[in-house]
Amino acid sequence: DDDDDDDDDDGNDNIIENVEEQSHHSQDTSDVSSVELYNIIQQLMRPSLITIRLFHAASFTLIVFLSIRLFSVSNFGGKPCNLDYGPKISKNGKSSDTNIALETFDFDTVGHFMQGLFAASFSYPAVSGLLSKLVTLAIKCMKRTQRSDNDDKENDDNQAVILNVPNVPSLLIIQLLSTCLTYYPFYSMVKRMRYSVFSFAQTSHLNNTTEWCMGYMIGITLGNLVSALVQRQLIVLTNDCQDGRNIVAEALSKYHNNEKMTSHGWGKGSDYIEVIKGKCFLVVVNFLSIANLVLLSVTTLLTGIFFGLSWNYEDENTVNGAMLVIFICIFIVIYTVMFLLYRLV
């Protein structure tokens, strides 16, 4: 065991030495305190405010709406422990099969689940940043195989992945992909609106969207796990010394030249607006990403409204005003709380 620990220490020393050689060109880098560096790392790992308000707030609200509907057994029937929403309304307006989420692991079910999982996990800067740094490392390896000086560059293979410069185009593509994978709740809602708004609370939108939300919950778990592991590794690489802290600060900097490192980035595309070459591409990606998330928020609000309108499904001429107001208030409260928590934490 002692030999293994020594090998690990030697590996970490090699990583620090290799990166330190690459950071000598930044002569103007000021010393970074451990507290300052920790705050920088923590801030970089947080999803943006727009992502919190338009994506995670909308998804969490959708989960609350579906949970209220699932446990309304006295009104709709079903069995919550089986994710059973009761009878399902078919295209002809009659009750048919049961409305159960994750009943079978067919292509559609797995597809709904994986869309939610990747949408949530890719929204975390730690995940998107790490993937974009892997792209950078892959490009380096591909270029290295085309050169004859492999022996001279052998030590570079030991460089920690998290200390690579992120590949910004791939980072933006991952960001856009994350938001595009939020389309499904909108598609499912529009598809079931064809039946009747007043029977919406009994359509297959419930079980299909629940499958997407289950994937989303696993995705945020993975996102938080990767964020914790990345933060830990960055802090370990500081090596409890000033040189180590400066090396990590250099790796987190958006500027890899002689400028003083006052700005940092990791996995948010908007962090690199000052250094990216194709700014038009960044603007387009940001616009499409925000538009996708706005669509998800609108979908969530409409889902709550349609639930309220169809709560008294046996009488289409009667609207349960109380449930309609409750769903709208839940939407407003969750969005407000998420915004305040982001500002306070």
C-alpha cells in the first residue's frame, strides 16, 4: 500500500511539473490565495442563472405537476407506487389502456428517459467543460500521431484532462444539444392537445413526460457528482502550495498569454465570448439555447393550466378554478424561489 501511495504522489508531481512548464509564459500571473481559487472553482461549476430559471425550474415544476396528478387517486384512479395514472384517454375520447410510466423498456421509453438524462447532465458546466477538454485532448493525440517527435512529447500524455484548454466549438454544441433535448415535453403536449384540452389530464402525456423527468432526475444526480469530483481534483492539484494554485488558476483562465488572468471559464459557452473567434456562432447558439428553454418554461406552464382545465374530466362544461389557480401559483412560487436561492447561495 505504501508503494501505491508513493506511485500516486509521483504521478501527481509529474502532472504538476508538466503543467508548470506550460505556464511559465504567464509571467504576469499574480498569486492566487486558496480561498480565492476555491471561490472561482465553485462559481465556474454552477449552471448559469438562465439555465437555473428556464431549465431546472421548469423541469422541477413539471415534476411537481406530475406528482400532484399521480397522487390524485380519488379523482383519476391509478396506483402511485407503480407510476400508474389510471385510465388513459385514446384518440376517440374513450378510456382505454392504463397510463403507466416505465411499464416496458422499449425504444420509446428508453428514448424519453435518455433525452431527459442527457439534457440535465449536459447542463452542468463540469460535464460540458470536461467533455470539451476531452475533445481537446483527442485532437492533440491525433496531431501527435502525425508527428515524428512522439518521444519528445511523451510526458504531455500525463497531463491531467481537467487542465486542458476546452474546445469551445464542441462546448457550444454540447450546450445547444442540452437545450434541444428539452423539446420532448413540448412535442408530447402538442400531440395530446389534439384530443381535447378538457381530457388532457388523462392522456399519455403523463406517462411519457414522467419517463423524461425520471431521466432528468438521474441526469442532475450525475451532474452534481461530476461537479463534486472535478472540484475535488482541481483542489487536490493545488498541492497545498502557491505554485500549484497558480497552475490551476492558469488552467482555468480564458487567456493563455501574457495578460493578467482576471477572467476565468470552464463549461459555460457565454464565458468565452471575449476569446472565441466565431462570435456569430456563439450568438446563434446562445439565442437558440434560450429559445429552447423558454419553450420548455411555456410548456410547463401550459401543462399546469391544462391540468386545471381537465381536472373535472367527467364534465367538460365545468372548470375547477381552484386547481387551475393552484397550478399557476406553484409555477410562480418555484420560479421565484429558484431565482432567490441562486442569488443567495
